Amino acid sequence: MTGKIEVLISENEIKERIAEMGQIISERYAGKELLLVGVLTGSVFFLTELAKNITTPVEIDFVAASSYGNGQESSGHVVITKDISRNAWGKNVIIVEDIIDSGYTLKTLKELLTEKRPASIEVATLLDKPERRKVDVSVEYVGFEIPDEFVLGMGLDYEQKYRNLPYIGIMK
Ligand code: IMP
Ligand code: MG
């Protein structure tokens, strides 16, 4: 898997879409406070951009989970490697992901966070590959639905690299 990287979604398209998502979330949570829980490491580029487009006060925390190793297929066995650092009790939580693929990671994280008794839990993801879903999980805010192709950039990596590309690319 080396070669040319083709642009699937441009930097501008991403910016505009995240601004729209921020506006929708701001309206939905007007007058309320929000806890954004980013899934390390991939979500950080999306999370910071989304947070800047939300007009209600937000807290930010992170979780980390691992299931992929260096391959491209989810094993279905998800291990939480980092929990949130502060209390989520009674808070309005939005889990922020880079991409939902099989859904295994999200399902595990939702179970983890539900145990902490937040007031609500929703999910925002920059990308969604609905064709790849193995488990049923609800996702309230989706930036872009994409076909079943391995993508890079805006936080998404191939063997830990390419996260810093400002667009979503496909390696050909
Ligand atoms: P899931 O548990 O299968 O839904 O996997 C979600 C995680 O897999 C994401 O948070 C990404 O880290 C990784 N992932 C899934 N698809 C891709 C891709 O196309 N490029 C890079 N990482 C991906
Ligand atoms: Mg990830």
C-alpha cells in the first residue's frame, strides 16, 4: 500500500461540512453544556474543528481504544486503553470519532460511557462507511458517508502516518 494519494474530500468541503455540523449541534444543545469525548488519536483534527463551531460551552475529554493493530480489518475485540479523566455523570456527552467502520469500537465506547450515567449520549463522526457495519449502533451526526475504501488524512492514519493531511485521501 504505497503510491499516489487521491483526494476524496477536499479541505474546503470538510471545513464547510464541519461548520454545518457545529451549527446543528449548537441549536440542539442551546442553553445546555456539552462534554465532547474524542476517541484518540484519529478524532483530534475533527474534534478541534467541530468544537470551534459549537456556540454552547463545551468540555473536552478523551478515550482511547485499540482493535486494529497495524492491519486494516477490525478484530471485533476492542480494548479500552484510556478512560476519560473527569466525571461524565449527568452531562450531555457527544462521542467524537474520525470514522465508523465495523462499529465495534463505538459500541464498546458507548457501553463504557453509559455506565457513567451521563444525561445523554450522542455520536458525531467525520466519516461513515455504512456498508462495513457489523454491529448496529446509532450515529446522530455524520460528516460524510463514504464507500468501502481505506482512507487517510484529517486524523486517519495508515500505520500511524498521514494523519496530518488536511484532506481525506485514498491511497492508490
Ligand atoms: P470500527 O471499530 O471498525 O468501527 O473501527 C473504527 C476505527 O478503525 C476508526 O476509529 C479508525 O481508527 C479505524 N479505521 C476504519 N476505517 C479506516 C480507514 O479507512 N482509514 C483509517 N482508519 C480506519
Ligand atoms: Mg480511531
